[in-house]
Amino acid sequence: MNAAVPMMDELIKEYLLFRGFTGTLRAFEADLRMDRDKGFQVDRIIDQLFAYIAAFDIVGLRQFWGHLDMRFFARLDHSFFASVRKLEICLQRYYVVHAIQSGKPDKVVEFFDKFSAELLTQPDWRDWFAILFVKNPELTPVFEGFFTRQWLETFTLSLHNFLSTIFQSMPMPTLLTFSAERIRRKALEKEVETLRSHLHVRREFDSVRANDPRQSSPKGPAQAVSATPARTAPSAKTSAQSHAADDPHRKDILAAMWDDSSSSIDSLTTPKRQNVGMAPPAAVASTPSSQQAPASTAPSSTTTTTTTNATTSDETVYELQDFKPSHGGADDAASLMPPSEEPTEPARADGEGLLVTAADTYREHKAAVTHVRFSSEGTTVASADRAGVLKVWSAAGTTFTTHATLPCPADILSMEWESKSDRLLLLGLADGTIKLFNTDTRKAMFDLTVDPQYPRIVELACSPLGTSFVCSAASAAKPSEGQLLLWNLKTMKLERSLVLEPAPTRINSARYNHNGSLLVTGAEDGCIRVFDMSSQQAIMVWTAHEGEVYSVQFSFDETSVFSLGADGKFRQWNLHTEAKITEIAVPVMPAQSEFMPGAGQFAMDGEGDFFTLASSEQAPVYRVGEANPLKTLTGHTRTIASVAWCSSLLTCATGSADSTVRIYRLCRT
């Protein structure tokens, strides 16, 4: 609903203009400017509440909350009234705390003077009348919790979730329902197309197996999968199962494949709604892709939407040879491969493997791609190149659509999506500038400048709460030195510089845990540091590698930390004891490489089972805890500079010096 309302407002204005109802249009635009509901956008409502607090406008704050109460809260079931009341009390308490922190005791006096008669009847406020007479309220047990960043972030998150739930549960008018139905229909159409592609790939695989004489049973040749409509699938299933009866391993694989195919066929007639951020992988396009649209000759800040039909690599079909029979041996495996390719490794008997179902290429960049990042929802990709050009694009299906292009005045050294949406993107430049880019308006909202002594913004990390971010700024004269800065994402103001012990050093990689309470960093001095973000102090420091730490990441259960170092070691560390759990030797990018090694050197999938490395023209994929690669992602012709995983799907992106980004869609086997 949050995205549908602004779009519908624009459609209504377009219709009024088309009909010539200029008077109605002016009145409608005037109402929009005075819209106190903020288009049902939760972020805008919270920003407005905090703007009243920042301006010490307690009257405006209470009036705006009263409007929300009358407009939305009063219509809730009575069981929610206690929650509404608690949120209101927390909002007013934050007003008092903010006034004290800002050195405005007169605003606190004004607050209690105006509302003392009302507050005296409420037990929750009894202790708060003494706050002006306490010398250091932030150290008093009664009040100290309200002066912490953790309390503020928890309150903001609770208010955000409460408002979001209300808006999502509201009955929608017919116009917005129409939009929802249109979106739902398009999602179902994509799902049907994907299922057809999966069915086509499975038929190709069984056709290749059936045409190989060494795969025939003693009683006669194996029957190929029929290319007739879906109603003939059961008979083909019976043939394939009888053919594999003498081999339990093959029988299990084929049975699983046919079960999946049958369910896919059934889904073609009654497709289910898919609730994921990105469209599922498509192995082989059902229709020929159209010619690639020509890219613009020079980047421009005024962006037009372009569509690129990526080419699906031929290697996709042969990746299916991971389903090899256990009794065939190496010769049988080689016979199923084209002459120019090496056999891929067989399916693992001791655990699941990975299968590349599609590999598509984005070709809009004109220079070496240095950074690739999936958005938090997984629907959008941001990529940057050495020419300082940022591109934001969707990666649904095999057709890539460029939504925005932003040329920057300096090299882009780091980028990070805001954790709450696909709308805001932070960019760190080589000239000491941090840009906050809005992908909806295609404009830079803020430009921040750091200390000129540390002009290189080599790393950015956003808190999952969406209230702050950290940046690593490095010295140009002494590249090994740097500082770690904490910024408020709402006000875009510097809050503090985090202390780096035992000595200031350049932070190459920084990652928050799931609730933003911890921050782990890897540095040029070879140390890993863990910060408690409530106290903003380093609580753990240990030497992890000989040489730089390129990249760090929390494990899925957040009980350990993974690190990649310049010494070619990938290590897992116990977060409680700092003890090393595992270590494997991996290929890494040398320090003298054409790219600056950093956080994009390795990435993990959303469930923490697999990780990918950027080292050469190929990206090896490892299972966590195993020393040998499970899969190798190919297709680039030059060094891969950055890798990224989608958090919601088994989808990996690689950016290379050959000016392309490749999207690999995988599935478990």
C-alpha cells in the first residue's frame, strides 16, 4: 500500500489534467501538500514526529499524534489501546530526554507546566517530575535506560512496525485493489513462465540421458521424455523409474526430478502466488531474446529507463550433468559433456550440492565493474564501475531493466543499501564525499564531507534498524591509517568517531548483526574488532591474519565470525572465546591487483551455508566448513572484483573488469 498510494495520486492528477479539470487538479494538489497522513508512508510519518521533537514543538507533536489517534488508532480493537498509550508515553518521554540532552531545560519546564494537570493522574509520569532536579539523570537508575541509543532504536522500530501493521491491515479502496490485482496477475504470469522453463530443462536433461547408449538398461534403450503436453507426463515417469530400478541412486534422483516436474505441471494450471523479492531462476528462455538495446554513449544524471535482454550462457544446460549416475564412472560423466568442456563434479553423496540453473549478463557498464550489491529485498541490484558511474537495475528473469544512472565526480570506493527499503543507497567516494542516493527520484539527497585528512571512504555499513550507519575513512598519504565514523541516517550528522585500539588503522570491512547491537570489523592491521553499539566501544579485539583482513561476516546464528585475509586464509572464529574454529586455504586477490581488495572479496548466501570468492576470472563457491569448492561460477573474461549474494534467494552476482555483471541463479540438489 505504501508504494501504491503515491502512484495512484499521480494517476489521478494525470487523469484530471487529461479531462481538463484544472480547478479540481489545483484543489487536489493543495490537499496533497497538506496531507497529514503522508501518503500512508511510515518513514515520512516517523520523520514528521521526530521533526516536531527536534524543533521542540510539543504542541505540534501532540496535535499530530492526536490526528493519527483519531484517524487510525481509534478504529482499532480495544485490545490495542494499551499499546497505543505506551507508544504515546514513549514519544513524550523522548521529547523530555532530547530537550535535556540538547541543553534546553526550559523546554522541559514548559512541557510539565502545560500538561502537569494531565500527567499527575498517570502513574507512569510520577518519577519524571523530578528529572529537572537530578544532576545527571542519564546516570540515575530510573532514567538511564531512556538516554541510551538502544532504547531509542527499539522505540523507533516498534513504532515503525506498529504503523506498518495498521496500514497493511486497512481496507483498501477499489482503485488500490485494482493495482494490487494487476501486480498479482503479473507475478503469476512470471511464475508460470518460470515453471515452463524448468520443465523444458528437465526434458532436455532426460533427452540427453536417453540418447546415450551407455545409459541404456540391459533390456532395451531408455525411453526419452516425451515432448507432448503435460497429460503424458505420468507415462514418461513410469518409463524413467523402470529404467532406474537397478540403481537406487539414479532411482532416487529421477524420482525426485519427476516429482518436481509433476508438481510444476500442476502448478501451470493452478499457479500459487509467489511471495519473494526477485523472480525465480529461469534455466532456458522459452522465446528467443531480442537484440540488446544500445547503451547511451555517455552517462547522464537525467536517467531514462532502458531494458537489456541478457544472454543466457550455453553452460546452463550442461550444468545439469551434476546429476550423474553413481555406477557410470568417469567415462560416462565425460560422455555427457560437450567436447570443449571439462566434466563437472558429480552430485555429492554426503550432502546437498548446488546446481546453476541460469547465468545471465548485464552489459550496460562501459568500464571495469568494481562493486555489486543486492538490495535488502533482493529485487534491485546496484553496480558501480571504475569510471565513477552507478547503475541501479532490476534482475528479474532474463531481462534486466536499468532504473537509474548516476555519474559521480570521483571513484566509487564503497556502497551500501539502506536496510529498510530498496529506495536509499549510500555511496562512498575517493574525494571524501558520502552520497545518499534516492533510487525513486534518481537524485542525490545528501552530500556529506569527511575530514580532509581521511578522504577515501573505503567501507559503508548500515544498521538493520535503519537509524545509523558507519563509514571507514582512510588517509590518502598513509593508506594504512584511517578512522571509523558513526553517522545518524535520519539527520545525516556525525555522531562520533569510534575508538580503534590498539592504534588507528584502516577498516576494510564492517558488518552489523541482525539487530544492530554488534558491529564486527576487519582492518589493515590484521585485527578483528567487535563493537557494542549501545556503548559504542570495542569489546573484543584479536589478531586474525598475517597481513590485512579483507572481509568479515557474522555467521547465520551469530555465534561466530568469518574472515578472509591477505594471507590466503578463510577462517571461522568463535565469537565468545576468540578461538579459531576452522581454516581453509583459498585464492585471494593480491594486494598489488588492479582492484583494491576489500569487503566485496567474499559473500555468503542468506542462510549462511555457502560463500563465494572474488579472485580471478572464475568465482569458486564453497560450502561452509569444507576445503574444496562445491561449484565454480564461470563466464567472465577478466578478473572478478566483487561478489554478492541475494539474501532471500540462492542468487549470486559477480562484477568483473570485463565491464559486465553476471547473475547466477542456483538451486540445491
